[in-house]
Amino acid sequence: PIPRPAIAGEGAPKLSRRRRAGLLLTLILGSLTALTPLSIDTYLPALPEVADSLGTGAATVQLTLTACLLGLGLGQLVVGPMSDQLGRRLPLLAGMSGYVLASVACAVAPNVETLTAFRLVQGLAGSAGVVIARAIVRDMFDGVAMARFFSTLMLISGLAPILAPVLGGQLMRFTDWRGIFVVLAVAGLVLTLIAARWLPETLPAERRERGGLPAALRTMGGLFGDRVFTGHLLVGGLTFAGLFAYVAASPFVIQEIYGASPQTFSLLFMVNSIGLVLMSQINGKILVGRVATHRIMAAGHALLVLAATSLLLMTIGVFGDIGLLPVAAGLFVLMGAMPLVLPNANTEGLQRAPHAAGSASALLGASQFFVGAVASPLVGVAGEDTAVPMAVVQLVSVLLSTACFLLLCRPRRRVAPPTPCQ
């Protein structure tokens, strides 16, 4: 049929509705992605108080972070393939409901062992938000559009590490660490209700996988057989280890070693997070589509190695007693370089698996949280009086990430992604 002529102004209401729907989808997915840093970073200013309140040491309290990260990693391996078979909405809403209950349980934990166990459950349940948000993006976008959308999500989710420590530090003025988990439970409940009302199903029944667990395992095995996918998976995981070494160690490094208050720590954390958000927008709005992704990632790795090397030299005393400001500057550069690597590694990895976005998202996310869980206790092995372990973990992580990028991703050689049958 011949299309009828458009009437002036006729398409404006529909276009406006589409834009509102797109904005709402972006906010929901960004909030789901932000739930992970919110769960971790709001709690950071309270870590020294948790250790005092429960009568334990810094390394033991850091295991509560490790448990949450392990839960986030394991949960993604289950929820991601499940969403390929059941659709996105059902696993998401079930996981978010479990997150709310686990947060309440953390608030009433009587000892560090119980807190660690419930943090594990909180991570397992909360993993549904981050893994399914990535899968939904892959359902709806491709190529450069996907990379730009991931950078937009980093703008929203990046507000969480900016606001979360500040929120946690201010909450500590009026309540104790248990009140922080009550706030997380309320935030999770509100987000669950919003997703139930407005988040659409993006994986229709005819595109869902069949075959249960065996099919899911075969799909994951096929993804691991793709060298380029595996390379980007390792790049993302190892880069995230450097990020989480900072997250786990900075409350003790900044407050215990350099004598800063919880509010000062929150301010410095906020400044670093602002740098992360700004660079994510430079990546998505300016660089992606104009500069080849592998060149952006190469520049990001160069900055990461430079910043991590400088931090190690400063913490072992090569430059003498330099105080907090130079260390804070090194951490700022390290955080600012992360958005040049992480979202692009996720994009390149998901680009290899259009037929199994949930499974690919699960593997990419799980690798980051598993490696982060290993990094968390390592930064405290030498006690609370030195920042050297943090710097060592960061440097080793970014060097290994650079090696994986050069050897497995092989940026100078473009390799076609495998087909679903492969």
C-alpha cells in the first residue's frame, strides 16, 4: 500500500511517547545496574564501625564484601542462562524480591558470620538486576548503539558510587551500619515495584532457548571456545579486580592510614566517581563511533598501567612521605581510565553472542565479580597499616588485563563471531 501523506504535527505525540518510554527504560536499566555499587559502596564508610561493633578485624569484615561479590558472580551464572529460557521479567522480579529479604536479614545479623552469610544471599539475589539489564541491552541494541547505551548506563549507574558513600557517611550520623541495610532494602523494594509495572519483556517466546541445563552448559562452552570472547571476558574481570581493590581497601587506607574522617573519605570517593562518570560519557558520546574500540581500550590500558605503577611507587615510599593528596590523584587517574576499558570489553564480548545474550552477560559479569572477590581479601593481607597490598593487586591486575587484551583479543586482527550452531 502507498503510505498516506503525513499531517503536520501528527507524529509529534507518538515521538514524544517513544522518547519518554526510552528514557524510562534507560532509568530502570541504569538503576538495576546501579544496585550493585549501591549495595557495596553505601556500606564502605561503615566498615571500621562494623569491625568494632562485631568485635572482629578488618580482614574479616572485608570478607563480607567478598561474600557479596561471590554471590553476585554465582547468581549471574544461574540467572543469565535462566533468562535465555524463561524470558527476562520473571527471573528479574524473583531475584529482586530475594534481594529485599536478604537486605533485611543483614540488618539484623547478630555476628560477622551471619552477616557474611546473608551478604552472600544478597549478592546471589541482587545479581538478577545487573545480568538481566545487560541482556536486555543486547536484546534491543547492536554495535555502536550498544556501546553508547552502555556508556549511558554508566552515567546512571556511576551516580551510585558518587552518592552511595556520601549517603552512607551521612547515614552514619543518624544511625549505625544496620540502618544502611534497611535503606538498601527499601531501595530494592521500590525498584522491584517499578520494574514490575513498567519494564517490558524483551525476549519473545520464539527467541528463547530450549533444552534446560544441558543446553545452557553447551552454550557457555561454545562461548569459552571463542578466543576473542574469552579475551574480553578476562580483560573485564581483571580490570574490575583493580577497581575493587580500590573499593575494598580505600576505607582503611584513607581513614586509618591517612587519618581522614568518614565524611572526607566519602568526598574523595565521590570525586573519583565523578571522574569515572565523566570518562564514561567521553567514551560513549565522543570516542565510540569515531575511534576504533580497540584503540580506546589500548589507551585505557596505558593509563591504568601508568596510574597503578605510580601508586605502587608512592605506597612503598620511593618518593618519601608524600601524604594523602598524591595518592588520591593516582587513584583518580586509575578510576578515570576504567570506563575506557570496562564498557567496551562488555560490548565487544556481547557482540560475539547475539544468540545467547543472557549466558554471555552472565559469564562477563561473573568473571568480574569472581576476580573482584579474590582481590578483596588480598588487599588486607598485610594489616591496616600499609597501602602496599592495594597497589600491588591493582598493578598485577591491570598488567594481566593488558596481556589478555594483546594476546587473546588481538586488536589488530578482527575475527568473525561464531554462529549459533558453532
